[in-house]
Amino acid sequence: MASVQDRLQAMLEPLVNTMGYELVLLEFSSHKGSAMVRLFIDAPGGITLGDCERVSREVEGVLDVEDPIPQNYRLEVSSPGLDRPLVKPAHFERFAGQVAKVQLIAPKAGRRKFQGLLKGLKDGQVVLKTVDAGTVELRLDEIERARLVPDYETELSGS
């Protein structure tokens, strides 16, 4: 049987895509009597507060009708931000040339955390050029979490 998160992903990703947005990441967490559904959405021109409100209204409507969450929940919709999560293979390709942090599920070469210049995908593996470990290739199923490292200098100067 699919998990609540898998069911939510299957239900909400097509809806968000139909609205013209990418569902970058869906997070679901459940705690005593309540739950949290967090959606990170993106679009080529970026995301505004109005975009988040629009997606939130549509998602709330679907969740009210389908009722996939057996308890009270809170819904949050936001942009991925400067430290954007990298989840799908296409994300690792699209953001090649930027610095990323990658945390593995289990250690590889004695480490779980790597940071370096994202070089994209090669034979289905994420290629990361690090300062201290050279170039590493990481299988997607080894990765627990990956995010871009914001370059605040570039962001602040507008370059």
C-alpha cells in the first residue's frame, strides 16, 4: 500500500503541473493528531505570493474532496528559495555549474556530506566536483538530501 506522501504526490503533482507550475518537492509529516503538507513550487519566471495562494486554494479543494489525510493537517505552499532542494534528475542537470550540498543516506568513502560544483548527471549519477575529495559520482538512490548553496554575493548584486 502506498504511503500518504506517495498518494499525495500522485494526486497533487498533476494538478500543480496543469496550473503551469513545477512541484519541486512535497513534504509530509505526521505528529500526534496533526500533520503538515508542505509544497515547494516553481515556474520559469519565479514564484510570487499570489502563485502560492492560487496553488494553495486548488490543493485545499482537492484535499477536501479526496480526504487522503486521516487527521487534521496544515498546508504550506512556497517557492523553493535560494537554497533550492534538488530532488529530480532534471534538477541536477538544470543547475549544473552551481554549488550544491549533498547528504547521503549511508557513508561513501567514509563521508555522508559533500559540497562542490554540480557538474550534472553522467550515466544516471550525480557528478560533484569537490575541493577536498575531487570529483565524486553519487547514485540518486544514495542521496538523502541535496540543496543548492546560495551565492548571496551574486544574488545581492543582481548579477
